Amino acid sequence: MPALEPHRIDLGDVVLRPFVASDEPAVALALQDPGILRWTAGTAVISSPADKRARRWLEPRIDGWARGNAIFAIADAETDQVIGNVALRDVHRVPDQAVAAYWVSPLARGRRLGARALDAAARWAFTSGLRLHRISLDHSLVNEGSCHVALRAGFQLEGVMRDYYVEVTGQRHDSHLHARLATDPAPYLGTQPAGS
């Protein structure tokens, strides 16, 4: 995939920005959350020793833009501490499409940051140089919080993929498939991102 130009999106109380090496302590803290570890860390991270997980998770995200993926840290605007992640991967692997993923640290939950960040990343991807038409995402049916984030961010439920998600333990879960099109109406989340 061609490299992408790293981008920053200001949402007022938080910013979406590229990850940097100094984000490792905040990522390590987030990876202590069983939900983040279970649903978003991946096999390579989970199978790493606990004290190496943050670095293992962070390294491919730092150079993600160079590999054609839009990987945003969700950072507190005042402290710059990472409190979440929203990513668009497989950009244009299928023409004009990408796949989204996200998590929010337990420290920042309850503020709808996941939906706001996902919405902002989608708006940027639809209108920027990416010129995407469709962004999809999936989550295990057991992960109800992820479903709420997707729906709030305007990602319509398209169906159920049977036995799609496989945990490290081998346990399989049905997954929801959501997607948002550039032509879909944007959700109203109370405030709109700067520049949208």
C-alpha cells in the first residue's frame, strides 16, 4: 500500500494524532484492561510477556502511516496522554474502502470519545486525499460496547458473520458487520469536529 501523509484532527478536548514512542506507558496502561486485551490487542500482543505487550502493540502503529494505514492515537488535548485509538487499515485494498478499529481506555470511557473519534476519522477519510467511499468494521456480538460506538458514529449494522471472530483460546464468536458510506448522513454527536 502507498504511504499516507500523517494527519492530526482537533476535536477540542481531544486530538487524533499519530502514535509516538513516548506513548508506550499509556498504551501499557490501556492494555491492562481485559476488554482491550481480549478484543483489540491481537494474538502477537497477547502472546507476548506482559511487560513487552505495549511495545509490541505500538511499534507497527508508529510506522502504520508509512505502510498505508491511518493510525490515530486519541490523546487528551491538555496533557497529550493517549486515551484511545482509532485506525483505518487496508486503505484501498478494495478500491475506495478501508476497515476501522478502535478502543478507548477505561480512564476515558463514558464521554462518547470512541464514537466521536470514529466519526471524525471517517469524515476525514471521506473528504481528504483518501477519498474513501466505504468504511467497514466488525466486532464480536459479545462486545456490546463496540456495537454502541459503531452505531453512534453512523456505522449501520449490515449483518451477522457467523463464527467470524476467533479468540486466542480458539473460542469462536459471531460478529456484527457495520459500515458507513460517504453518502450516508453524518451522525449528530452534540459537537462536530473542527474543520468538518
